[in-house]
Amino acid sequence: MTTPTTAVLLMAYGTPRHRDEIEPYYTDIRRGRPPTPEALADLIDRYEAIGGLSPLAALTEAQAAGLQSALDTRSPGTHRVVLGLKHADPKIETAVEDIATMGIGQIVGLVLAPHHSSYSIGQYLDRTRSAAEPYGISVAGIDSWAIEPAFVSFIADDLAARRAAMPDRTLTVFTAHSLPQRIIDAGDPYPEELRSTALAVADRLGMVEGRDWTIAWQSAGRTPEPWLGPDILDFIDGVAAGGEHDGIIVSSVGFVADHLEVLYDLDIEARGRADARGLAFDRTTCVNDDAAVMGALADRVLAVSGSH
């Protein structure tokens, strides 16, 4: 069997696979500072509320398998998909070491998040380039797939079906993970990236901004500094108080797999807040390993690697 010419470093945030990995994972997120017992207990409680652990690890592996299958169909034997995670094993640096051991001299970096930010996508790709440089491996990155047609179609089709089952005066709220406001103030494109997805979906469905849809943010970090808002929970309170809408659909387009920020922050916290305020609530489905979206990402990889 010949060695593939290109490795696809498929990157994601990572999640604990076992209960004993929760504290090391949380410590890694906190840049080596162990969480307080109270903070750790709170995180464990949230995992318990969604069944004990997040399904993200298995879903990320399924996404990698789906991307590999799509690449093998389009360009057999030329690309090897390798997982690299930000806060769990295998880490990005370990994945690059494995690629070097395989004798592959080219990496295409692809992050399982559609919206570019220097704080998120930029960090993943910077870590990839730093790890690859000593091995002389070239790195090309896919910075954004916010308006990838297959992604937009997936969201729009699911949203259309959900809107049809909701009250007439339902507001769709497109969300992504909040970031510290200082990053946005420095000119980061992240808010416009989210807006581009929202506009593409809304245009597909003939939705009017303000009346039919808007943007909010979710899952802000627990730090003293300001984070990008409005937060989805506060936003739900405002919608209920305004009296102009009877329901909310959250389309969490910043997340492409079911995990804690979707299954807890939205399905439990946001739904509970909407229920308490008398608002109907729903959310759109995550992409997970949808074949059409994985195929579209494979096409992007091939275009970047020069195989298309």
C-alpha cells in the first residue's frame, strides 16, 4: 500500500472519554490551573444531566470516518485523516508527530467549527504549524466554511421543518459560542462569520431579520471580563417580556456536533428558561457526521491540497 501524500489534520475541542478524565480535561482548559472543587462538581453535575458524559468523542470520530470515506471515494489512497484535539488526547502536537512518522510531508488543517476566529480556528492552525515546522511538513489551513452550501442547506432544511411545527410568531435565534469582548474589539471577524451563516440560511427561507430571526451568543466562559452578548438566557427573558413572539428556535450553527454546550446549555438550560417564560422552544439538529456536509468538506480539502 502506498503512503498517502497528504494528511488531513481534523481538529476539534475534545472531551473526556471517561469520568476520571474530567478533572485533567478541565485543568487543561484552565491552562494548567486545577479547578476548584466547586467548579469541578458543577461540571460533573452538568455531565450527569446529559447522561454521564458528552457524546462528543464518539461523534468526532464518526466525523473523521465520514470525511475519510468521502476522500477515499473522490481520490482513493491520497489522503489520511488524523484527529488532533485541543484539550484531550490525542492532542494536536501528538497527531502531527504521528503524521511525521508516517512520512507524509503535507498537512491540510481542518477544524470542526465553521466560523473563523483568531481565538479558535487561528489557535488550532497556529499549533499545527508550530508542531509541523521541525519536521519540514507544509501546512495549509481551511479558515472558514461558514457559508458552505451543504452546511447552509442542512441547517435551512431542518429549520424549515421546525418552523412549520411552531407558533406563527416564532423567532429563530442563531447562536455560537461567545468569546471575550476584547477579542472582538481587536477586530476579530467572528461575529461577521456567524452573521454570514445566519444570512445565508435566512435568505434560503425568506426570513426577515428582526421579525423572523436574530443573533445571540451562548456558553460564555466563567471569567470576570466581558464576553460577547446578548447571552441566550438573557435574550429569552427579553423576548418573553417583549410579547412580540410566542416561540423561539435556537439554531446553534456554531456547533457541528452534539455536546455539553448543546445538550445542557440549550436543551436543559435554555429550554427550561423558555418554558418558565411561557415560550415554545426548539433547536435545530447538529450536523454530526451528515454525509453531504462531510462530502463538501472533503471537496474543500481536495481543492486546498491540489487534488481536485
